[in-house]
Amino acid sequence: MQYKDYYAVMGVDKNATQDEIKRAYRRLARKYHPDVSKEPDAEKRFKEVGEAYEVLKDPEKRAAYDQLGANWKAGQDFHPPPDWDAGFEFSGGGFTDADAAGYSDFFESLFGRGFDSAFRSARSGAGGFHAEGQDHHAKVLIDLEDAFTGAVRGISLQTPQLDERGHVVTRTRTLKVRIPKGVRQGQQIRLVGQGSPGIGQGASGDLYLEVEFKPHPLFRVDGRDLYVDLPVTPWEAALGAKVKLPTPAGVIDLSIPTGSSGGRKLRLKGRGIPAATPGDLYAILQIALPPADSEKANALYRKMEQELAFNPRAGLGV
């Protein structure tokens, strides 16, 4: 999949105002509309222009796309970074009912089903008169450890908006947020009254923060369960041992059963993310071989080669 430069597709500068983008779209839509255009690739170009406009006409999508595009050029192989849209506050303004089924894989990877479902409720009332303010949504990254203890954290959000000249700018606001103990990935934290202001005497909307965990150097998360790779020596795996194991709640002693093999999962019940029924922690054994980097180490390996009748490929029939 290749990165798409939507500004180049529209033939506008990256600093173009929203009005300039709208005018460019109207001109190109007329030029390439399949019902009237004589261009040989009119249908393809019409879809490309519609896709680009779907992003650039919406200040929220445009601001997120601009941040992502700072590190990419048109035609480069592209895979969206994990949680690329984290920290952006969305209210759903500017969305349309356009059929995105014909849009590119690039569009789908950024603004497809996952993005759409996450913010569907934010835009459900867009366009009509409502006394109550609109709800906002944002994805935020937190430390895994905060899910074990709970915490109060300052979280900064980027809110796209238009300045007086029609350019998209971002405003940063920082909120003190209570991270509840036991919060899960994908769970939403509701901040009452932190969405758009209401009209007249109407109440302000709410802000919903969708929680994701920052990548952790040790642990992988699956629901409420955690997984950690645990290196052990060959003799610890063969003879059994008691070793130190880090957990988000602190270091514990773990017994390695005699005759363990690489890849064995040791379950520590209830050591996962807290809850009424807490998750589990799984230690995946990884047998680490000492390096043969000295004469003494080489001699030990030669001795094992000679004295141990061991063929790890016996099951392959060779």
C-alpha cells in the first residue's frame, strides 16, 4: 500500500484554506464527473478527488492526516503507525454520508471501519439543531501500570479548528483525568461536560476517552491477561529452579518445573489486570543458550555433544 498525497490529488497547497479546498473540489468534480467528462480515466480520477475531499474538507480528519503526513511522501510504501490518531479530539464535524466503499486501502487503513465505529456516536446528531452540546471523542495512551493502581494523569488533547482566515489550526488543552484501577484497552472514560458547549441553556456535551495502553517493553496485553517472555538457562529448564519474574505489581519468585521446554506457558492466576475476576499473567519460557565464546565454554559444549544422546530433529524423521 502506498501513501497518498491528498493535497496533490486536489491540486492545492498544504496551507490552503477550507474555501480553497472546496473550490478545487467543485472544479475537479465537474471536470471528471463520469456522466460528462471525456477524460479516459475520468471515473478513477473522480473517485480519487472525492476521497481526498472527504479528508481535507473536515478540519478534524485533515489535522490528523497532516500530522501523519509530515513523515511520508506520495508513493512511499505505507503502513499506519499504531494509534496514529491518539491524542486528537474528534466531534464529528464535516462527515458526510459519502459511500467510502470505493475508496482506496490507504483511506480504509486510516478512516475505515475502526475509525468510523469509534466516533459514530460523536457525529450522530451533526447538522441539526440541538440544545445540548455535541459529545467529543478521543483515543488516549496510558501506562499499563496505571491500570493496576489507578492514577490521576494530565492528558493533552489536540483540538482542530479553523482560524479567522479559514486555515486549520490545532488548540491544545490539558485535562486532569482519573484513570480507574482495572481499566481495560478499548474502555471509555466519560468526562461530563467536556464536549462542545450547549446552545442557549443546553448542557455541554461529554468527552469520551478511549483507552489504549502504550507499548510496554516487557508485557503484551490480551483482554485482561498479560504475557511476558521469561528467559531461562538450559539447566534451569531441565532441572527446575526458582527465578525472579517482573510483574506490573512488583518482582515475584517463580518456580520453573523440572523438564520444562521452550515455549511452555506458566500461568499465574489473578496476576493480570485487576477486576472482580482479574486476568492472569502468563510467563512464556524462552531457553537462552550461553555463548561459546571461550575455550572453557567450547569444551563444555563438546562434552555435552559427546555424552548426551540428544537429537532435536528426531521428530522430523532425519
